[in-house]
Amino acid sequence: MSLSILHISDLHYVSDPTRCGAFERVLREMTPPLEKLNAACEKLPKRPDFVAISGDLTHGGGQEEYLTLRNALRRLFKDVPLFITPGNHDDPKSLSETFLGKPYDADGCVYTVQEKDIAFVSFDSSAPGEPDGLIRDKVLEKLDRELSALDGATAILMTHHHLIEDQFDLPAAKNAGRLANLLKRYNVAAILNGHTHHFFNSFFAGIPCLTADSVSFRGENLPDGRVEFYDHFGMNWCEWDCEIGFSCRRITDNRYSKKLDSVIFP
Ligand SMILES: [Fe+2]
């Protein structure tokens, strides 16, 4: 049994950049994420079996933007299942109602989608007032229950924030240590995440852990405290094979690399 997974992240879709504060020029001048995604998907050798989107679907959008984005992704991927997790820029209530078809869970959303013999499990690392991510105790409890119910079957996990402390100059999600202890008891083939907007490939708790690029922009810290933003595009083509295991190929397009803006954050 094998399965192909297109992993994309951090679209930061926005219909009106003028209400996005310091990010206005970045969001206004970047190549629209859906334009980049459409162009890249046209070149894929085949349609994926599954599309995983690891958060920051919008840059703080409301219900209308989520509906517009959902319709655009549906046109692009047709009947390929979409698997979504919320990011720190998302409105979890609008996201739940439009993409997940579930009522908003204020304690943090954890859910499982079964595809062929693989269980895809999303757990929410976003939390109010925690832009760097927090895996809440209630999320860990729910994740424990979801994984326990799989009874040893293989799972692929997805969350928004990165879990490995040294991988980026932003701190990893809080409570990642407790998550590592929990995951040691289960059969997890891979963990997918986003948030940093920079590709990274390593192991977390001995499990392959893949951070996707963004399909929107990336930031580079400057010595004077500014963050310089660039147009950006990258996504991961992943394969799961029950005999071979998990593999991942990064797809990028260097046409999207123009400098957008430099921003000082207080
Ligand atoms: Fe993001």
C-alpha cells in the first residue's frame, strides 16, 4: 500500500492587505499564493492522493476569506481530500466551520481522517496569546485518545508550529517535550508542520519531522533588528509506502524570490 501526500503550508491568503498592519506591503506585493500554487500543481506528474495544509491558511481572515479559499482549493484539487490544521494567523472558529465542517472547539481541535491504511491526525498547536505555539494539556489528552484508538495502526501527524528547538530563530511550540514522551508509545510514521516558512527536515522523538516552506513569503532577520521579507514558494511531495516507509521531496520555484519589505516588530 502506498499513498502520495502534497504538503503545503502558510498560504496567508488575504483579500484586503490594507487591514494587515505592518504586513500590508508584504501581502500586497507578494505573488498571490493561489497563483503560485496553481502554476506549481500544473507541473506535478500526477495528482496527489491527499493534500495536507499545515496552517496559516489566511492572514487573519474571516468567514468570507475562508469560503473563497476553500472554493479555490476545491477547484484546484477537485475531489482529493484536504486535511487541515489551524495556525496562529487563523481564526479557528471560521476555519472549523468552513474547512472542517465541525463546531469550534475552544480547547484546541484534534481529529483523525483515515485514508487507505493511514490515519492522519491533526492536533492544534495554536492557542490564544501564544503566537509561537502551545500544545495545550487538553490537546495532548485528546491526541493520546485519538492515537490510542488506532490500536497500533500507522499514523501521520500534522500541526502548525515547529517542534524542534534549534531549527529556527523562533522558539519551538511550548510543551513539545510532553508531546515527545507521548509519541514514543505510538506508531507514528511522520510529523508535518509549517510556521517558520522555511523547509526543514529532521527527527522529533525519533520520528521524521518535515517543515514545509510557505507558498506566501519568507522572512530573514537582519542584524539591526529588522525582518526582511521576500516572495517565496515551496511545498513537499511526500510518499508513504508500507514496505519502504516515508519519503519527502521538496518542490520550490526560484522565480518567486523578489524582496518585498523590511519591517521592525516592536
Ligand atoms: Fe505563517
